[in-house]
Amino acid sequence: MLNAALLLDHDREREFRDTVAALARDPAVAAHARIEVTGPWVPYSFARLDDEEQERPADAP
């Protein structure tokens, strides 16, 4: 299972959706995967506060 969030230029959304739809129609892919696209969503998952990096312990991943 892959669960991914992608940050795209708004102007390229249609291109992205078309590419994903073509991939989903490929019989080799369709036999082994289910592709689902949702969004657009607010880009909160791509933002962080600069302090977050400093607050992590040095041995944290």
C-alpha cells in the first residue's frame, strides 16, 4: 500500500489527473493496484515550523 501526498502546481492538476487515469487503465497496473486520487486538499502536511527541527532529540529519525 502506498499513501502519498503530492504538492502540485494548481495549473498542472488536469495533467496529473489525466496521467493517473491513463496509468490506472493500463492492464498491467489494474491487475495489481487500485489507484485513487482525492483532493485538492489544503497543503498543511507540507508545512512545518522552523522550531520543530530544533525540538527533536538528536537521535530521532
